[in-house]
Amino acid sequence: MSLFIYMLLVILWWNAPGAFKPNVNDPFRSYGHTFSRLREADSVTDIDILFIGSSHSYRGFDTRIFERNGLATFNLGSGAQTPMQTKILLSRYLDKMSPKKIIYEIYPGTLSLDGLESTLDIIANDKVDYLSFLLGFKQFNIRSTNMLIYSIYRTLTSDFERLEEPDIKGKDKYISGGYVEKELRFFKKVNYPSQNWQLNSEKLFVVDEIVDLANQCGIETVFVFAPITESLYNSYCNNNRIDSVFKNKKEKYFNFNILLNLDDSLHFYDAHHLNQNGVEMFNEALIDMLNSKGM
């Protein structure tokens, strides 16, 4: 009875003013176009490359550039995506998409996040199935539990399959294939104090599980550290540690902070996201790198 009452109260309280519901957060059709991306993902099959990772993935790999080079791709990135959410999304979509290769965008910052932001984003914007319950259980947070309750209610009481999201929202434009193009703007270079990347051994273990999942399907995984501003990258004192961790794995690893020379002010819109000019240079360099390695 208590469980039933609690679920009813969550549903009734959902639209109350934010100050009265600190444990309710609904990113449905909000920032990042996750709803549009996951809706499109349902119809994607037989692609050459599947991109996965955080916002550096869905804002960093422009599917149009790869299409110009004869490659069918899809971007399954999402905001603040940690390996836990990556594994859930691959479990849901990998068989259907059947990519020849996975490019896994590795941003070290996501290896220390709790993953709640990404969990809420996926539960709110994707279909509810057993993987949704698995994700909510793994997150084990009252906010993800509340989001799961309301997502079930929304699925049962609305024509979820007919819901849509505008392609243009603010300065963001959704591009078919999962990419989000930011209106061109430029970053003012700043300096950062010395700091270190924090690595979580449990999340690194899940990264290995993701690679094993891909290998079971005969799919090669490539790790890519997408460019961030030089000033931010150089503020981290243990970049060599990140390189060492991923170079010691069997999969290919490319750190484009070393391989590509970009300008903080010309090629970024914030400290760690490329603007469209930077995306063009990065993607062409990645394609050239893959070709040069016979990949």
C-alpha cells in the first residue's frame, strides 16, 4: 500500500513548483536532443561506425562529414554519459545497428562522475523496458527511481510514439544521425590551476565489459580522446596516466589533444567542446588516421 501511495504521489507532484520537489528532475525533450537521437536510433541498421560517449561525442562527431567520405554512421552519445549508461544503450541498440566499428569517445572526466545526469536523461527520453529498470537499479538514487515511475506513467497515458521534438532549440540544431550542431561561436582562452583526472576502477571495469560486448558481436572498438582546449588539457598533470591506461588495452587508442593542433579561441565554443570549425578539422583528421592505419 505504501508503495502504491508513493507512486501516486510522485505522479501527482510531478508538475509542482521546483522548490517543492528537489528529488524530481525531468529532462524529457530537454538539452542535448536525446529524445530525437534515441527515437531515430530505433530505425538505424547496418552502419559502418557507431559513436558512443558523452557530449563530446554527439557534439564532436558530425555524421555528415563521415557520410561525405562514404561512411554510414550514427551517434549514440548523450550528456555526461558514463560507461554504465554506455553499456545499457549498447545492450539496447547494438544488435539492431550492427556497426562494423565502434568509436568510443573517452573523456576522462566521465570516469569519475556518478552518472545520475545521464541516467535521468536516458530514462526520461527512451522507451521503458527491462533495461530501464536495470539502469535505475544500478544508479540506486531516489531521483532516478522517481524518473522511472513517471516515465512508466507517461508511456502508459500518452501516445509516446507520436511525440516529437523540434530540430532547432536555442543555439542547437539536431542533425540526422545523432549529431548536434552548435551555432558558431568562439571561446576566450583562459588559464586553469593544476589538477588531476580522477579514475574510477569500477568504471574502467565496465569499459572492459563494453569492449567484450562488442567483441562478442565481432565489432572492433577504437578509443578516441577528443580535443579539448590546450589550456585545459595542459592543466591536468596526469594526462600520461590516461594514455597509459588506454594504450595498455588491446584496442586502438588515439589522443587527438596530441595528434591535432587546434587553437583554443578559434576552434572551441567552451573549454572542452569544439565549435563547428573544430569539428570539421577533428573529423577529417580522424578519418585520415583511420585510413592511414588501414582501419
